[in-house]
Amino acid sequence: MSATDALDHVAARIVQRYSNPSRKAYTYLFRLRTESPLTALVPSVEDVLTAWVDEGQGLLPTEPLEAVARCQQAAQIKPHTGTPRVLTPHQRKQMMARAIQFNLHHVSEDEISLHLVNRALGFAPKGDYEVVETWRRTAEGFWYSAYRKRDE
């Protein structure tokens, strides 16, 4: 497996991780270029390699320009900041919307480093967390997450 194939394989595993159909919040998932910072609430289009959006239909591949625009729009919606009222299911999903950005670094033939930041669009930075994972390859060629460090 080439270095690019290995990175794509790990990226697909991350997408699978966030594709859980029981997720309630809207999700905007971005794979960024290796050198891109993970500091913005919504990444710039130039930094996005691939993107996926889930606004109630499951996590679907989306063109980066459209995904960034939809995430920016979702970041402006804050149904929970007004006077107390009963929120619709759609408003609850908007309120809990997450922007997830990650990039991958090929450390060696058998190791990939993942850096991921998961942000709550309506509650950032309070609802944010960061993950650094090391992915390793077994002798049989299977990639697995060796450990995870979570900063809150």
C-alpha cells in the first residue's frame, strides 16, 4: 500500500467513525491538507482536501466549497440563544451541530499521525475537544488506532 493509499484508508476509517446513523447533531467533516492549521471554527476552502456533510441524510461526500458554505451558514444559526421555547427536532440538530476537522501525517511506512479537532458550532470553544492519534500497521497490513489522547 502506497503512502497516499494508507492516508486515504485512515481518512476513510475516520469518516466511518463519524458516520454513525444514531448521531443526532448535524455534522460537517473536513479532511484538511497536512500543513493546514486546525484553529478556525470553519476551515478555509483552500485548506480542504475532502468534505462530508450530514444534515439529516447521513454523512455524504460534498464538494469543499459547498461544505464550507453550509458549515458557515450553520455556524450563524443559534436557536438556543433566544427566549426559552420548545425547539423543533431540526432546531435541536442545528443547535448541536459539529464542525470536525482533521489532517493526517505519514510518520513512517507503518505509522500515521492523526490530528483532529471537533467543535460545537453553537458552543465553541466550550464544546470543543482535540484528539491526537497514532495509527499503526500490523504485519498483515491492517491499520489500527494505537492510542488516543484527548484534550478538553
